[in-house]
Amino acid sequence: MLNRGRPRRRPRTRAQRRVFWQRTAILAAVAALAAIVLGLAFAGSPSRIADGVRIAGVDVGGETPKQAEHALEQRADALASVPVTFRVGRHVWRLEPRRLGIQVDWAAAVDAVRRQGQGFGPLRGFRRLDLRFFGADVAPPTQVYDAALRYWLNRIERTVNSPHRDASIVLHGLTPAIVPSRTGQVLDRHAATATLVRALAALQREPVGLPVRVDHPRVRADDLTVAQAQVRTALSAPLHLTLGQTRWNLRPARIARLLQLPAGGRRDLRIGGKGASSWFIALSKRVDSEPEDATWAISQSGIRVVPDKPGYLLDVPHSATAVLHAALVTEPTLRSAKLVVEKKQAGRSTEEARAMQIRGLVASYQTFYGGDPNRIHNVELVSHLVDEHLIAPGATFSFNQATGARTADKGFKEAPVIINGELKTGLGGGVCQVSTTVFNAAYEAGLAIVARTNHALYISHYPQGRDATVNYPDVDLEFTNDTGHWLLLRTWVGSSSLTVALYGTPVHRRVVSDVAPLASTGPTPTRKEPDPSMYVGQQVVEESGAPPRKTSVRRRVYSASGKLLYDSVFYSSYVGEPTVIRVGTKPRPETTTTTTTTTTTTTTTATTTPKKPPTKTQP
């Protein structure tokens, strides 16, 4: 339909549009010109700071940078010893800038405000116009001695801070009571730091309030009503703890010492605290036990496996939870809890021990000893170190690895020992008694000997050519278990004898030994020692020596079927032991002759020392 009732708008002509844009351009030009004129009017001199600018509260507008900096420094120097008063409520502190090492960079502050009023022509004018009407207060860059600042903040906090108190539960006898909460007040340390530094750097001395904040409690009395009821229930009657057939009764007074009541922002009731820790430590000593490996018992009737025993470790956290659950039961007859323990398996189970098939004696050897108590102590100590040592099939036994270093902290003592071919005193003397006995047990078992070293000196109470010395870590005794079965090494120490036995699955090897004679390989060495108590020319044999010697042992090992397994020779060479001779160094007295002459008779008397007695030799 045609809209006949409305008049139609005539479109603008091109001339009209041109006039519109011309007028708009003229107005814009006039406005721009006015703005430029206004900007130029307020631009001022670029060599001076804009009006309305303040530094640390001091008006520096209209001054040159040097004038402003000089004025600020003078005023700061004058106020360096003038304290600023800080307040929190009725508490007041007066601090001087110099006491906190306040150092202000006034030049940097002046440069900062100078840049705020800079710019090209009209732009500078508009910036300065903004500063004139709205102003600007610049805080100067300030350095402070951190230790001094922390000291004063801590000191203020000790006075100001009154932290909140959370509601808690305490016991009056066995009755629980709620201690109500309290709102506190604390210094806002972060904001207070900025306030302190800013006020001390300022060039005004007006009292300054330090910011504090309200410290609200996290737990209120209403939050603890449930916990209070739980405490009443926990202390209402005794409870019982059980572990297997063992039973403990806990009376309410004991339960009270185990409870950790709500406090310090906690809302829940727990089993904990010093009282609970002490009680569980004592209980653990009665409950805990170490596992025992399966082992072997040896008797005249044979050898048998002794079953393993598991160990037990009290699980304190879970046991504490069980105690708490029992304590919160209202029915007295149901207030019982089972202690929770962790079962620890033995390192070697009964099944594993039986699978090793250690059934009988493979070989044993016995040596005899004497000597001082320290030597006997060392023999006993190292025997215990190698006792019950298991040797896997194909494994090599190392005496040094089994015993470790022979040190004083392990209990070894000083006793006679061979050092560099001489009998002296050293730590661990007597250890070779054990190594020799172990070697001979392995020798008689027909095992493969990997490493064996004879002593430097010949020792007659050991079997000839079958001694074995050790020295940690370089001189070792080693043999290999080539039986195809596990071996168990056992030792028994008597009052004067040591027995070493190897148990396993007997393979019935036969050992045949041929011992070569002990032959001298040189003369007996001699060592002379001066003796100032004997005259020159006298000498006495102090100790009889022995020549260097050697021997060898041939060992042939046969299997049960008669097959030759090993045919080996063990060579031993021993150094000579010197004959010690004491030689006199005391000078002999001189011979004196006296002659008397008369007219009729001449008498001559001579005195000489007696002849040297024959040399005595001590065997």
C-alpha cells in the first residue's frame, strides 16, 4: 500500500553537504587552535617543576630541579634527629630516621616529578594543567636498614598483638569444660612496614597511626559441643584392649591421659599427645618382637630344621584409632578394641631352610689353643662372626668378607700376632687360629681351595703345612662350595679348643694327604743386642732361634665313586727365627801392679781380674 499521508523527505543536495563539512572543519580548527593556545598558556618553562607537585608532602612546584633537591635535602637533614610519633591505641613509639638508617634519594624523586611535567609545547601545558588542578605527591625512593626495621616491628608486635584464642576443651578431673573463644588484634605487618618507611622519609612530623587488623577466632564454643559430649562418653567407663590371648584394662583416668582434646584450632577428639606417646612406647616394648629366621639345631642324633618365627610390630596409628572408637561406645560391655599389629616375616622361612637340604655332617676339624685372655677373647669373637654362615652351591666363601675388618670398635683386643716375620702385639691377635681351623675343615671336606697363605713363622701346634693366616683386606682365605648343595658353617669354642664343622648334604668325598718333611733352607739368623750390665767380651744367648724352613702337603680328593677330583700341593715357606744374643758393653776394670824395694829383699805383688767364666746359653 502507498503511504499517502506522510510527507516525503527530500535528499540533501551536494551543495548542502559541502557546506556542512566546511562548517564542521572550521569548528574543529577553532577548537584545536583554542586547545593549542590553552596548552601554550599553561606550558610554563621546561626548566621548572610543574605547579601542584609535592615530594614527601613538600610543595616543590615552580622550582628548578636543583632548587627543589637542595631544599629537600636541607629539610631532611634538619629532621634526621626529630622523631616521628607512631600510635596504636594508647601505645606510642617515637622513632628517629637515623635509628633505622633511612636514606632518601631526593635527586631521583625530583627527576620523577620533573618528567611528569615535561613534553612538547601544548602537551606539556595540558600535563601541567592536570597537575595544577589535581596535584601529585611523590614518595621518594627510600632505603632502610632491614635489621633495625625488623627489630622495631617485632617490638611493636610484642606490645600490640593480642592474638585470637580459639575455643578449647579442658578437663576438670574427668569432667570436660569448654574454654570460650576470644577475638584478637594484631599488627598488619606488611602495611605497617610501608607506613613506617614512608613516615620516616617524609618531611613532616605529624603523629602516624599504624595499621592493625582484627584477628577472628577459627573455633567458637558452639563448634565444640559435639566434641564435649564425646569426651564425656570416652571417660564414662573403662575399656578393654586385646591382642591374641593378652588383655589390658584401661580405666577412665588412664583414658584421660591418652586423649588429645580439641585445642589450637582443632575441633576433633583424638588419641595423641605426650601421654599417649609415652604409653604406646611402653606398650610397643611388650608387643614388638623381631622375626627369627629358620635355623638348624645340631645334636648327637643329627641335625634338624628349627622353624622360623614371625615378628610383630605395633601399628600405633591404627591402634590409636581402634582405642578411640572403643572409647566412644556408650554401652560399657562393648567398649573393647583389638590392637593392630604388623606381622614381619622372617628373612629365611622354614620351607626355604628345608629346601637347602642341610642334612648331615660333611667335615669338621678341631684345633687347640692357649695364650693370654685377650687372644682367647679374639678367638671367641671371630668364631661368632663366621658361625652359622651359609654357603650357596657354587659360591666362594671369603673369610675377610664374613668377618669384616678386625677393629677395636667391633671388640677386638691387643694380643700376640706375627708382624713382618716377628712375634709382636697387635689388634686382633688370635684370629688366625680360627682361619686355620676353617681351612682344615674345608680341606677335609675336599672343597676347592681358592686362596690360602701360610704364616711367616712356623707354628708347631698347627698341622704341618696346613696353617692359614689372614690379614684384612689383602690376605684372605677362600674356598668354593663345589658340592652342588648348600653348606652351613658352624663353630664351637671351648676352654682350650675350637671346632669348625661344615654341614650339608654329605657327598662322601675321600681325602688323601702326603706331608713332606719340614726342611731347613738356610742357617739360623742371629741378632745381637747390647747389654750394658755385662762386661765387654761376655755374651749370653737370650733366645734360641730356628732356621728358615719349608714343607708341602699334597692333597688328593676322590669322589664317592672313586673318581679323582683334585690333586693339588700346598707349599709353605717359613722365615727363620733369629737367635738373640746379649753382648756385654760394660768396660772391664784395668790391671794394677805394686812393687816394693828394700836393701835386702824385693817383693812384687800383682792384682788381675779373674778369668772370664764360660758363656751360658739359655734354651
